[in-house]
Amino acid sequence: MDPLSVTASVIAVLQAANSVMAVCYDFRAAIKDQPWALSRITSAINELRLILGRLEQVANESELNFDETNIARLTTLEVLCQEGGAISNCLADLRTLEKKLVPGSWAGKDGRKRRALIQSIGWQFRGKEAEEMLQRLEGYKSTLNLAITMDQAALIENMSKMMTSVDEHTWSLFKQFQDISLDDRKRRILQWLSPVDPFINQEAAMKTHHTGTNDWFLT
């Protein structure tokens, strides 16, 4: 699976979560005495959306920088997106939940008529069925959070390797400069300890000689 497929899968689940959240908000606005399942499902879906948003960022970053590191980062997400994986199953459950919450006569109604319909039918998702759905949502949240944690651990490991490489390179450069400095000091010490070459002194004196100097001595 390529990064585009991973990103598309995460976005599809995020859109499904947004749709369910919109339905839950409609119910909360229309029902005076809100059932426990409505509040808990709304909270669970909202938390799930935040996790999916972070997963989308991970997939997008990997898509923009498709190198060996990001290929490794996508491995976990690819497994989750496959049939039977957490992302795939979460999408199926969210779509099922939306169908259970939205009556067949819902489509095409404006806000006022929709609220009237909600008030007439009430909240139908109760009892064991609601509890099982909440347990599955909690499971998806835990699994996807773990995937993010594993991805962050991989990033930290890669950053540590990069810093180690930089430190080694910096130390190598320091040693090179240190060796050059020592060689220069050795050269100057050896030059100072070496016997004086008269020719060098004579050549230096000739360079500083001015025309006419000591002419009085020769006359």
C-alpha cells in the first residue's frame, strides 16, 4: 500500500467520524433529557477524531518525504488499513453507527424538521448494543494511539542516530584541525631549534638594504 492509500483510508475514517458527530450534535440539540449513551458516544467520537487527525499528519508527512525512514513509519499504518485492521474496522463500525442513528426519512430535511423528527423517534441506540459499540470505539482509540506512540518512538530513534552521526562528524573535524595545529607548532619549534642558516640571514638583510647605505665606509 502506498502513502496515498494510507492517507485516503485515514481521511475516510475521519470523514465518517465527522458525520456521526454531526448526527450526535443534532440529537443533543433536539433532546432535552440526553441519554447516557449519547453523551459517551459523542465524547468517544470526538476523541477518536483527534487521534485520526494526528494519524493523517503522519501519513501526509510520509507522503511528502517518501524515503527509507518514512517507509518504515508507514508499515504499522498499512497493517491497520488492511481488511480486518483497526482503521478498516473502525470505518465499518462508524458507518453502521450512522445508519442506526439516522432514520430513513432523515435525508433532505432542514434543521427544524430534523429536530422534530428526532424528538418524535427519540434516541434508539441503547443498552447492550450501545455498550458494545463504545467498547469497540475505545479499542480503536487505544490501538491508533499506540500506532502514534510507536511512530514517535521511531522518530526519536532516527533523530538520535542523526545526532550521533553529527557528533562523530564534528569530532572528526576537530581532530583534523587539532592535528593541523599540532603539526604547525611542531614545525615552528623545529625551525627555532635548527641551526641558523647564514644564507637566510644574508638574504633577509639584502631585502631590507637601502641604496647608498654605508657608502661613506667604502670611500
